[in-house]
Amino acid sequence: MSHSDPPDPREAYVEAVLAVVEQVPPGRVTTYGSIADVVGSGPRRVGSVMAREADGLPWWRVVRADGSLPPSHDERAHAAYAEEGTPLTASGRVDMVAAYWQPS
């Protein structure tokens, strides 16, 4: 990209999503929808960015509104939750009342 090319809005969007993910404190979680509200999109689009770009970020701190993650993520996420002291319910989901963090 040369200096005269306009910024790529897709790249700016991805950077905005990832910047919010980086802000979620250890032991806390936010939702795909909460991030979507901040960056101006929908939760599925946030999920798509997370699936492609979240390596090296605390992806386990972004969950569904009910406190669950896709089953394929469960084992690795639960290890991170135990390490960070993330509150969980008896069913093993994140306790959204105790752990929710609202991005700004």
C-alpha cells in the first residue's frame, strides 16, 4: 500500500475488535455482542474476526451472552479460567453476573 492509498476499513475494523479484546482484564469476560456494540457491527462479525485473528490474544475472555464458548474451545478456555480465577457457574459456564466486563 502506498502512502496515497486510503486506509482499509476492514483492517481498521479488525484492529478495533482486537483492541477491545486486549482490554478485557484477567478473570473477567465480555461478549461478542458487547464488542460489536462498541465497534459498530454485529456479534457474528466479531466472532469471525476472533476466529481468524485472535491468536496471541486472550480469546477465552470473549464469550456468548449466556457465558458459553463453542465446545471446541472449552478445554483450553477452562484451563485459562482456572488460572485467572474467572467465576464459573455449577454448569461450567462463565458466571456472567460476577465476571462480566463492559467495554467502553
